[in-house]
Amino acid sequence: MTASTIDGDNREETGAPAPQQSALPPQPLQPPLRRNWRFQLLWIGSASALTGVTAADVAYPLVILALTGSPAWAGLFGVIQAAATVLCGLPAGVLLDRCDRRRVLVAAETLRVAATGSVFLVGLLGTLTLPHLLLVAAALGAAQPLGGAARMLLVRAVVAPEQLTAALTQDELRVSLAELAGPPLGGFLYGLGRAVPFVFSAFGFAVSLLCALIVRPQQPTATDPGASLRTVFDGVRALWRTPTLRLALLLVTALNACGAPLSLAVIYRLREQHTPAWAIGAALAGSAVGGLAGAALVGVLHRRFRPGTLLIGIVGLEAPVFAALGVVRGPWATGALLLAGMLGIPALSVLLDVLIFRQVPDAQRGRTITATMTVVGLGIPLGSGAVGLLLQFLGGTGCLLLLGAVLFLAALRAAAVPELRRAVWPSPAA
């Protein structure tokens, strides 16, 4: 992305004459996205893998608690997984810019099948141990940036540029459906047997692996043979050079830091009210329903608002939602607020893609994607650790009110930067 795009330099606003447009040959009509079998196969594989992930995310803590009786060890599984994701994120970008992205996706899914399948097999034998599970956490965390970024790049190789926003919107539906179906399915499968959720998770990764083996882009993805480990920070440097883009990424990082541990804060708050477990699960489903509804709003929000205004507005509107979650009582009001808080998140995800990922050469896009994922992902472990302490010392209400205040101040700070407010969407030909 060029600095002029994010800084809001727009000919239409400044009154400069528009350049003379040369006559271009008519472009052939693209078939509907639903008939793009390569994209649909990638979508099916990704949906299967993510559903398996969300189901297993419920089972891993339960298994560790059954083995050790310690919530601290259960928390360590998540810490190791997140740390491996962050540590491998930037090197993964270099690898993706040097190698065939499809082969990288195949390797990542093979690793996840092997790691999750090993938990199922050892669990059947009754010899599952904590060190084994922690190694699995590291393997899953390391595979995440490789598989996630490779799939994003492959989508660009199989989808026409003018259909990319629609493809990413469909991808947001995948996330919401997986988050809606995975957790209750994981709990149900765990009730059938301690090892059952992991065979389901391994099957989801296997479906994704099969789809990656079948899909071959019509045009090979561009690679940069000059990329090396010395350029591992190139993506971060490129993002950090533009002040308004730097502020936008910090704003999203703050949202991640407050939003990632929101489920824990809500669970704690509802347990303070002696809410039964089934009602807590129903309340948390509000986030997934909100994500599904928000995917339908992506096009409308992008047409009606500038990117900077949309970003500030989404973060600013989260502040009263977080504060209200600390005050309201009952699972149904809580679920409704979680639904409302998720309505703008799909539009925010696509916004980052439009402003960042589409504005760099394809041969450097792997480093840019993984750098962005690493920067905004740093908020997740930081927020999770902080919220645990806040809940202990402030309780559910105090914690959620403080998180709302943090988001309000972050949005207020961003709104004070006129360059971010004036930022415009890049032209389709950029």
C-alpha cells in the first residue's frame, strides 16, 4: 500500500484533475463465486479445519484438568500454542514468499493431522501425558501462521480481484459457523469419550489437507527467491513506516487485547450470578450469531464509510458494549450484547485486507500478511494474562468496565488523528 492511500490523498477531494483514462479492452465476465470450485474447495477445507480446532479447544483443557487437576497446566497449553504462533509468524512469511504456497499449506495441514491424531491414538491406549500434550500445543501453534497465511494467499490465486471482497466475506461466514458449531460439538464428543474430540479434529485437518492437494491455481503464485531470514522483519518495517497505518494496527491490537479474553470475563461474570452452565453456553453463542449477521453487513459498511472512520467507529462502539456487559444481569441480555458487539468485526477483517494485503506485490505478500497477524496477535496473550489478574482483583464488573474504558480511550486517541479519519479506500486498479 502506498502512503498516499492511507493518508487520504484523493484527487476527487483536492480538486486535482483526474488523469486521462486510456481505452482498455473489455474484460471477460467472471463466473459467479459459487461456481469457482477451487475457491469453494479451499473454503470447505478451511471450514472443516476450523470446526475441528474449535471443538478441540474445548477438549484440551478438559483432558489436562483430568490428568493433572491443575488449571495452571491447562492455561500453559494455550500459552505455549500462542507463543509458538508468534515466534513462527515472521519466519513463516519469508518461507511463503520463497516457496510454493500450496505446498506450504499441505505441509502445515499434514503436521496438524499428525499432531492431533497422535493425541487420539495415545488416548486410546491410555498413555496420554502432559509433556505429549504440550508438544502438540507447540506443533499446532507453529502450523497456524503457515497454514492460515498460505490459505489467504491461495484464495488470491484462485479468485478474480473483483470478487475478492465477496470471497473474504464468505470466509467470515466460515469463522462464525465454526465458532457456533465447534464448542458445543467438542463438549458433546468429550462426553462420549476422552479421545473422541481429537479424532474429529484430526478428520477436519485431513479434509483441509485433501482439498489443498486437489486445488491447483491456474497461475502459479509469485515467489521472491531473494527473500531470506535477513528479511524476516521486512513486513513489520513496511507496516511501521506509515504513521496512520501504524496507528490503525495498534488500534486493532488493543481491540484484540480486550476482545480475546472477553469470553473468560463473561463466564466469570455469569458464574458470579449463579447462571447454569447450559445458559452460559447459550449466551456465548451470541458472538457467533453476531458474526454471521455481521458478514452480511460488510458490503454496506464499506460503501457507506471511509476505512479510518469505520475502524474508529467499530472500536468506539465496542466500548459501551463491554461496559454494559459488566452491568447487565442474566444470560439473555449478555448474549444480546455479545451479538451486537460482533456485528462490525467481519467488516474490520476485510478492511485490513483491502488496505494492507492488496496493496503489496504478491511476491512480498506472505511477509506482509504474517507481519500483520503477528502485530495484531500480540494483544491476545497480553490481554489474556491481564484479564486473569483483573478478574481476580476487580471481579467481573470492574474488569469489564475497565476494558470498556480502555477501548473508549483508544478510539478517542485514534479519532484525534485527522489523517486516519481522511483515509480513503484504494482504487480497484491500485
